[in-house]
Amino acid sequence: MKIASLLAAALAAGGCHAWTAPRTAFSTRPVSPRSTTAILSAAVEESAATYADPTRYLSDHPNNNVPPHIAALVGKGLHTKPDHPIGIIRAKIQEYFAGMPHEYTVYDAEDPIVTMTQCFDDLRIPPEHPGRSPSDTYYIDDETLLRTHTSAHQSEHLRSGADAFLCAGDVYRRDEIDSSHYPAFHQLEGVRLFPQEEMKGADGLAGEEWVNSDECKAIGDDLKTTLEGLMDHLFGETEKKWSEDYFPFTTPSYELEIKYEGEWLEVLGCGVVHEEVLSMADRSDRRGWAFGLGLERLAMILFEIPDIRLFWTDDERFHSQFKEGSITKFEPYSKYPPVYKDIAFWIPEGFVENDFFELARGIAGDIVERMEMIDEFTNPKKGKTSKCYRITYRSMDRSLTNEEVDALQDELREAAEGLGVEVR
């Protein structure tokens, strides 16, 4: 199987999410060889238990759009499980940074509920950005939401005085439905600020003067060297290439690709932390870099896991294949037949696909393997547009019957009318 076919990693529009409230205690510790793969500390376990309460995320607030199937995913802490592929990749990344000359603090059990300020404003994500839309983001109320990226914690850690840290956690986004997209996934972010004495030559520089300075270039070079070393640590020595990118919270910004088994793969985004982000975090006297990556993306490549839903399964046939500290190829244990169903409807003005996809997830859960639009046309006489979607139903654990799939399809057809569509 081609590695590229294993994933089309979730990188949201505009780049802000791709990288992308009352608080309870979170885990914080320096990276060390002994701590990178340690079993959850008491603080992490306590936090996980708190976060696993679905009632924290469900309410009658008019802006709450968190469905029960999403609330049920929060608090599982896959990134902290030493024998889970997500936890294994997270531990290997922390292992790499434990060998660096600078000490990195690890934050891996933070509250998934964040404020709009944390998630968007502190990162220069503008009010009109599509990532703020309820069709993209799960809102608790009009001020708080389920974080859409681990970057939502960046400013608070900078504000607390942290100079070098890693932040890992589960993030949530409405998204399309296929083998490489899921509404809950995991990210890991890294930030390093440089000593003031190393940046003396850039004192007073801002904007283009700062970006074009030798000091900014030095930060960018250090960032690239660090991340190239990380890729070699994970994949073995491999060919790499850099390209310029855009993120609201870094400038300049870069994207890293690696050549793995003959395929060029995008693996992460990064850049020099934007001056305004540092200023809003009360760290305008410092300069530094940041990066972010998706743990599922790396795990799907390294373990050759073909379907992102598998990370969330309770099936022992999946979990028994993985061992702390080891990367082994996943051996498929079943491939039950798919059931295909089509649904067509006239769409209203302002129709958003993500709302339809979310509706299907809420009705059929992980039995929905894929949803793709197979036809679209506009009737010039009616001035209306019709879309037809093919839904692939497939369980990872058993064969589905036509009767149960027909019942789910009928329920979806009826519920879709609540989106203002006219089912054909």
C-alpha cells in the first residue's frame, strides 16, 4: 500500500488550525529520559478523570454545538497511554527533546476547554477567519470552546515565564469524513525563546527590519536544524525540503516535507513567533520559534495504520499489537464489507457541508467510514443547486446488515431536513 494513501492529514483552511475557562491542574514537568515514557502521574490521572465527564461539554446554552458523541471522546488521553500508537509517538518526540541542551517543560494534561481569546485572539486569528465558525468549531457557550489546536495554550505558558516547552493534547474540529479525518485528534507543539543576550543585535527592530535581521535568520536556522533532527530521530535519516508557508502567529513561517519510502510527505508547520503574539503574552523582550505537528499523521505513517478511526477503538486486536517504545507495522485483523448509500437534496443558501457531516456522525457514529459528493448540478429554471453524496458505511468490528444501514439512512434523510435541505 502506498504510504501517501494512508493519510491526507487534517490541515485546516488558512493554516491556523493545522498547527493550530476555569482551569484544573495540569501536568508539568521537565523532559527527561525517565519521564518521557512514564505511566501517567497522579496529576494527569486526576485531570483525565475530570475531563472525561461529558456533562462539562453539554448544555442548553444557545451557542453550544457539542454533540454527545464528541463529548464522549474527551478525556481519553490517548497521547499519554504508553502502549498506544499516539502515546508512543508522543514519547519518542519527548525523548528527542530530552537530549537537547535546553530543558523543555512538558504540558500534557491541560483542560480542553479554552476561551476564544486563548484559541484565536492571542494568536492573531482574525474575527472573520472561517476557523471561528460554528461549522468548524465546537462551542461550549459564547466565550468558551473545545480547543481546535494546542496553540491555544501557547500564550498562557509564555505569560507564565516558560522559555522552552512542549504541549501535547487532544483537539477538536468539525471536518469531512474519510479514513484520515476525524473530529478528535492529537497535536504536539513546541516553543523555544532565545536568551536576550543572543538577540542584542535586534533590539528595537520590528516588522520587515526584524524579519530580515541576522538574529531572525539565526532563529529560523536553529528551528530547521532542530526539526530536521527530530525527523531523523523518528524516521531515520531521510531527505527533507522546506517551503515558505503562512500562519497568523509566526513570521517567517515554514512547512517541512520529508521523503519517506519514495513519497514526499508534509509533516509539520513552524516559524519564528510573531512579535505581536509575544507582546500580547507580555514577552516582547524575547524572540523565539514555535512548531506544531499532528500525532495521528505521524502514527499513520510509521505504524502503517490505514484508518484514523482505529486509534479510538477498544478492540484488543488493535491494542495488543503495540508496545511501549516500539514502532511496529500494524497488521489488519479484519476487513468487513462496506455498504453504500446515496442521498441527494436541493441545498439552501448558506449550506455548509461540515454541518451535514456532523449530522451523519451523530446518527451513525464511527460506522460512517466515508462521505463524498459524487454529483452536483444547478437547475437553471428553478435556480436551485442539488448535491448528491455517497455514504460508505462499514464497521471495523462486524458485518453490517442492509436493514440496520437502511434505518440509519432513513434517519439521516429525515434529520437532514433540519438543515434546510430538500431531500430528493
